[in-house]
Amino acid sequence: MGQRHCIDSVAPDTVLLIQESPTVEQSVDHYIRDRKRFRIFDPSEPRGIGYLGYVDEEEGFVIQTFRGKVTELVYLPSKGDQEPCAGYYLNPEEFVSIMVHPTMNLKFDEYEDLAFSDEMARLDNFALQLQSQPRARGFVIVYAGKKALVAEAKTRATRAKSYLVKIRGVNPERVVAIDGGYRESFLVQLFIGDLDVEPPTPTPTLDASQVEIIRNTHPQKKPR
């Protein structure tokens, strides 16, 4: 962060700000009634990975979101109450800035069992993000549900990779398809990380012994 001169100017135990990470997922519209009051910015480094920030300087309210969902709230004094710490609040954007370290994987998206026409739209966005980051690598983790077709997770992960490579033109070396095992319900997770990053570790919630395998020659007709 930038210079923040204030500590010697206020009494001990003075609250300078309140920072909150919501435990319930909410859209930014839950907190913003008048968007005209807010300045919108990208708080992330690298840019364009799904984060947006919103700041109302008059009221001293800063919001960080990821893909439209609120991830951080910061409450500051209103503009007229920031003395004698005006320098501390000079750049309110910095309170929600985030640097995505190249040694970590960032979850880009996740979705349940969609029709392939709908899944393609999600993969299109994923492909665009990968192509905008030359050193990025994508990871597709698929979890089959507690009722699953034979090798369903592996088959669906391979299908997603094939679409990204053959239709969207992503270098096959930059996409990794991962069989994540089993969960209570079918789930696809899309991650982005640096080319040198280890793949994310799958987090199955069911053992294979807890899963009913459906031997169906028509995957599109899998019972729900």
C-alpha cells in the first residue's frame, strides 16, 4: 500500500476502519442502491481476472467483488470525518487491492451438470481468459455425483478440454483435464494458474464405495 501517515496523530485504540468478509454469498447489488455514487475499478494484479472494486468516497465505503459476488467490505470514515488521517485514506482503492501470486491457482468458475450448449458458453469465457494471459494454464476438474456413469468425471473433463483445444484454439499443453472423483452432485471447477504451478488438488467428498454406478450406453439420458 501507499503511505499511510496517521498512527501518531490519533489516540490509542482509535478504530481507523472496519473490514468484513461476508459469510453469505451476495451480489454487489445487495449493497449498492445508487451506482452513480460509486467509482468502479479493477483491484487485482494481474488485471482482468474477475475482480472489481467499488468505492464511494463521500460515505467511505469500499467493496471488493469476484465475478459479481461480494468478497470484501471496508467501512471508512466519511469524507468529512477523515481528518487528521486524510493521508491514510488518500487511496481507498488500496484497501481492497489483491495480488494473485503466480504460484497459486485461482478458481475461475464452477457449475453443475449443464446441457453441453450451456457448458460451451462457460468454456468460451474460460478460453478467452486463458488466451489473454500468455503464461496461464487452465485446469478442468470434474466430479461425478453419487449416481454416476462409468468413468463419467474423466469423460466429461476430457470433453471440456477437447472443446477448448479443438474449437476454441487453446494450446493443449495449457489445459489439464482432471478426474476429481465423486461428490454428492456433479460439479465442474475451472481454475487458472501459472504455467509452472502444480495442478489444484481435487476435493472429493464421497468414496467410490458410496457411489451408484449406472451402466447406461446413453450418457445424455442419465437418471437424475
